Amino acid sequence: MIEQTEALDRANRYIEQNRHRVNPKYRDQYHLMAPVGWINDPNGAVYYHGAYHLFYQYYPYASNWGPMHWGHARSKDLVHWEDLPVALAPDQAYDRDGCFSGSAIVHHDRLYLLYTGHVVENGQTFQTQCLAVSDDGIHFVKSRHNPVIAGELLGDHGSIHDFRDPKVFAHDGSFYAVAATKTTDNRGRILLFKSVDLQHWDFFSTLLTGTAEQGIMWECPDFFHLDGYDVLLMSPIQIPRQGLAFRNVSSTMACIGQMDWTTGELTVQTTQEIDYGLDFYAPQTLVDEQGRRIMIAWMQMWNRTMPTHELDHGWAGAMTLPRELRVKEGRLIQKPVSLVYGQLEYLSGSENIDVSTRPVVFRNLVGDNTYMQIVCDLAEAASFTIQFAKTGQQALTLRYVTQTEEFHLSRVGFGYPITGDELQPLNSRAVRVPLVNDQLILEIFRDASAIEVFINGQETMTATFYEIEKGHDIVFSAEGHAKIGSFETGRVRV
């Protein structure tokens, strides 16, 4: 094994010396963030020694992307996170330009990290899969066998220049890892490798290859069995729009079907976008001691402006609220993980609010830490609109249109502008969600600079925002007759 010294020491010293210098104005209260610097993909989500561990792609030295380290945090309840020392730093010949995304697994009470070593030579990238091991879940040493999955195992099954993001899991007495690559004609491909000891690997199969309509590269795969289905999560780059789906330049997709372990191939029965918001990427899952399949994602989007970076606040990026997954009738369903409800403090409630004749305004109900549950009867309404965190003419807008069964979320004109690589600035999206017995049922989690909306127990929308002037009001309005049967507000204890 190879111990890391100077690169890790330098990163951890920098964090301690600079964490107090970040501007806290837009920092979330109950979503995981790095103490300073840039954060992106969640890595190594795992339950180990009685706690949830989450690693993440990390550049501590600036609020923009740089040579990737692995940041690390630990939690008992998935709300309150403890920062731990940086776990991995780029310091070996095979990972000198970055320790890219990967995953974690517990074996014989040791914690193993499988990650991508990223090297750039003469302007060309080379990516291989590498291993690090810990006896305490905090301090890691890199394997002397690294890289443990290299070009000779990849062969002609994919491109060594785009070969990354291994997710390791156990099945039927062996270890397997899915990894992302691409074909020679720029289609996404997920490969499967097999091992008996996590150190020595063999190529097992091509799990799935994409079509030309499914993006030019697939990233950050995750693969698991849930509720009688086999589920592949991954993040396609530049997947073309499909109706309301896949509007972001980089997206997330679930492929749900059945795995043939003889051939190592996944037969896909259904596909879906995982989150219909503006800021959700690279989701990864874990299974905890109660058997819950829990997912967490990066709550940002590639190739978008980030106001905290532009304002020199010293940080950028956060993780989503952890979500428990189920599969129902071939569709992936998400709900806030039940542990979060144990941290809720309810503050007020109202019933039977008539929104038929005029807008209904509640003053000073929205803060940087706000939870809301809204149940609204729309049997006689053409639309129902919520102006959230309203101040003056600015608000986040949530709107349901009954004829089209579409739920809309918009941050247009709200706070600092956010632009990206999409052909047109993308600051609003919609998703089709049927009513439940003529009712719209919403759960809204708002943190300082993010909102996550759970809609009728069927779909989710996630977005970030950066208010210039804080808004505290909420306004309900409708076309036709709408009645809010239940309206509860609260906050997450932090």
C-alpha cells in the first residue's frame, strides 16, 4: 500500500486555515456542502461503523473546478454532517491530475474506495480505476496494485480516454463494478467488471450501450436490484430533449428492467429522467442498516454560471437532500428519507383555504430554512399558482395546469441570473404529473439557496437560486375554484 502524505496534508491545512473566510450568505443549513472551495459529484456513499459516509469530488483551493480530491463527511441522521479530513489527493503517477468519481464498499470491516485515476498527457486524457483502503473509515492508503482496472481489461470495449466513475457492489458471493465509457461513434456504454477480492479484476460484460438519441457519453453509473427490478442510474451528456424531459445540457436517467447474470446484460423495460429540475446530477445510492436504498446527488449543473463563485464567496456547490427510492410499476419513485422527518419542527398549520376569488397571501412564512406541505383540491380549477419567497415583483413560481397535468417551476427573474450552455437560457422547467383524486400534494424543502419539490409522490424538481433581496411571503392564486385543504409549515432542525 502507498500512504499519502504531503498532498493530503497540504489540502487539510488549507481547509483549516481558510474555512472561516467563506461568505455564508447563500450557504445551505441542512444540505451537505464542503467547508471551502468547489464540490461536485457525490462519491463513496456508504453506511459504515454506525454512520452514513459521503465522499465527494472536491477542489479545496478555489470555488471553481480543479484537480479533483475526495472530500469526506459523516452523519448519523443525513441532516447534520461532520466534516472529516480529505480522503484522497492526486499524488501518484496514475492519478496525478485528479482522483475522479467512484464508490465505496465495506469488506471484512475495512472500507474500500474504488475511484478513477485521471492523467493528462500531451493534451489527451487517460483514465483507469484505482483502489484505496481504510481500517478506520478516515485514513486511506492506495493499493500497490493500482490501477486495478486498466487498459488491458478495457480492451476494445470502450475508450481509455473516457473510462470512469466505477460503482462497486456485491452479488452472489463476488464483487462487481459498473464503469462508464463510450463507443467509437460517441454513444454511452456501461461496462461490468468482476473480482473476488477487490484487488484483482476481470472484464465481465457490456451491461448496456446507448443509442444516438441517448447522449454522447454516460457518466456516474449506479446499479442495484430494488422491488423486483434491476435499476441502472446514470448521467447522459447532451441527450436530446424528449418532450418535457432532458432539457438540461447534462441530465440524469434511470433505466429499469431485468438483468441476465449469465450474459451480464440488462434488458431495459422503461427509462425516465430522474429529476425534472435545473440542478441535479450524478446521483449515487447506498443501502443502510435498515435496508433502505438512499440516493443523493450533486445539487448543481455543469456549464452554468455559479453566483457564489462570481461573487467571490469562496465556495460553490452542494448535495441534494437524501431520498429513499422505490420502484413501482417500472418507475423510480423518490421521497425524502424518513430520517429527515425526525428533524422537522412544525410551526403552523391551516385548513380549508379558499383560493377562488382573490390571491391569498401569507406574510413572513418563508425563511432560509423552510418546510411546507400543501394539499390542494383542483377539481374545479384550471390552474393553481404559488409565488414562493416573494418580494416586490420577484418570486420563485410553482404552477400546476390541470388540462395538461403539468407542474411548472420557474426562477426567471429571481435573484442573480444563471446561464449555461443550453441554446436558450434555461431557468424554468415542467413535468407531467397527474392529480391524485383531483388533489395536488406538494412537499417543499427550501434551504438558503435551493428548493426541492416532491410532487404527488411521483416526481421531483430541484433548483438553486441566489436572491438579491430576501423574500419571505407566499402567495396562492388560482384560475377557477381551488381549495387548500391542508397547509403546514415548519423547518428542519439544524
